[in-house]
Amino acid sequence: MITRRDRFRTFDPIENVVRSNPKITVKHNFVVKEIRGDGKRVEEILVEEKLPAETSETSVMKVDGVF
């Protein structure tokens, strides 16, 4: 799960469900810049960490879906 902020903006019970699921990895302060795939399914995303402009970093993450 990619979030643009440094924390969740949800009720605690929902956050607890997400954090307790071993299939979900949470990454705070990231922005999705590009979705990549073969035209039928998503394979990876290009993300940028929200840091000061002069130090922002991009990376590629393998994913199974985007919503």
C-alpha cells in the first residue's frame, strides 16, 4: 500500500487490519509516477519518495495490482 502522507487518515480499526495483514506492505510518503505492465496486467510501478526536491528518489516496485 502506497500512501502520500506520513500516516494513515483512517479509523484505528481499519489501520489495525491493514497493518496486521502479512500480505500488505505499507510505504508512507510515496507517489506513484508510472504504472507498468504488458497492457493486460500490472507488473510494477515507478514510485517517488516525497522528500525535498533536491533529494527525492525514485524506485521500481513489483506489484500485483493498483486501485
